[in-house]
Amino acid sequence: MITRLVLLRHGRTAWNAERRMQGRLDPPLDGTGLAHAQAVAPVVAGFAPTVLLCSDQSRALQTALAVAEATGLEPRKEPRLREADVGQWQGLVDTEVEQGWPGQLDRWHVDPTATPPGGESRVDAAQRALPVLRELVGTPGPGTVGDTAVLVAHGAVISATTSAFLGWPVEQWPSLGPLGNCRWSLLEFRPDRWRLVQWNAGA
């Protein structure tokens, strides 16, 4: 049984560096991002995971392959872990989004129910990804000591899913700050409930 979850964001892409909205588009890791993945992989291997899942978007898969090399695990692609769809904002830098939709990007950052034009809200993204976590962990009993799963995904979906998994009210979700590239959320079941042990932790 899984009683520890490491939700790892992918390494940097050139679009991250440009502050360009990625969403469902699929830019690969840049050189810095590949270095991020290589550096974080042995640290994540230190959690001794027995399961490795990843979004099927290339930036997450590339990061997961570095973790796979360090752990000996085969990454399993999971489409439900894809990044939140930001619709018409995909491919635009933040200033372009502000020009086209004044005030809406700021609202999306602070309101998990806000939906980009043609996209999905963070609540929608969590509802899509949350079953992946639930299927992994089952129903551990008090005092259960189990295994660790690593899930490699994306900033918005990890933030939203972490909050939803812990049962936080939606209005409290923005209290989690941004998750950096190749940084993680660590959730552990101890002794009788799931707890957020680390947020935005890194190598």
C-alpha cells in the first residue's frame, strides 16, 4: 500500500524561462531543465519509490526518465496528470495574456474556479487528476506503513491536486505558493491521516 506521495514538477523548458503559457502544448526541457532533472533524480531516488507515474507530456516524461534511471523503475504514462488546459492563452507570454484579457490571468492565479477561455479551471484539473492518487493509495488504516509513489507532473495540476487530496476548501487552495521546476510536494499518511510534509522542496 502507498502511504507516501512525491508529486514532482518537471524541469525547466525554454517557455518557462520566457514566462510563456504551456498548458497542453508540449515544449521539451531545455538544457537547464535537463540539468534540473539529472540533479533531482538521485534525491528522489532516496525516497525509495516503488511506483513511478508521469504525465504523458514530453517535459514530464523527460524528467521521469531521469528519475527512472536513478531508481530502476519504469515510468508509467498517465494522461490524467497532464497540465491544466489554459485554452486560448497557450503559447502566449503573460504580458500578451494581460493585453488580451485584462485582469484574467491574475484572477486565474488566485481563484481556482476561474477558467481561461477555451480551457479548464484548477478545480477541473484536480477533479481529473485526483482519481490517480486515490487509486494508488486505497484506504490505509491508522499506523499503516507502506510504500512511496513518485508522480511527475506540472505546477498547476500538482498544486490543485495536493489541495483537493487534503480536502482543503477551494478558497484556501491559493495559500500554496508557486511550485518551482523540479521541486516537489510530499504527502505522507501518518499516523491516521494524510499530511502535507513538504511543499516546494528541492534538491
